[in-house]
Amino acid sequence: MTDKRLVLTTCASLEEARCIAHTLVERQLAACVNIVPQIESFYRWKDEVETSTEWLLLIKTSAEIADRVRESLNELHSYEIPECIEIAIEAGNAAYLEWIGESVR
């Protein structure tokens, strides 16, 4: 087990996804953010089944920074309740994991 984390969120537009990704990296809260384009999401919202096209962000960070990533998502996001799922990275390329740690503060 490592102290590195993968945080997932979705955005309503490419512009919003790029803005959030850039801000997280600029603030040194993420070492890297990948944007997966145009996923189709189905979900229940306010007792209705909804569908929308979204952009998925894969945010690489560390455990000690993850709280600040969540706070920033709440600040920057257009959604009333932004998705924020944190997944522990159990193992990986040691040099890459070290780079994540060096890139976030």
C-alpha cells in the first residue's frame, strides 16, 4: 500500500474539466490530471433518472493532499454535489509514485 491516491470526478463540459485540471496542478494539489472525454452517465437526481455527457477527471495526488483536493472540487465545480471518489493506489511504478509525491504539496 502507498500513500498515493486516485481521485475521480466528472464535469459537465470540456472547458470546466480543463479549468479544474489546470487549477489542481497549478495549486500543486495534483501531480497529473487526465481528462477522459465524453462519457455517458446515467444517474438518479431528485427522483428522476437522468443521462448526460460528461468528462471524467483522473486526479493523481497523495493521501495528505486528498482533503484539499475535495475542498477545491467543491469550490471550483458547477455541480451542486460534485462526484469525488478517492481510491487508494496499492502499488505501481515506484518512480512514478515518487514523482506524484514530489509534485504535490
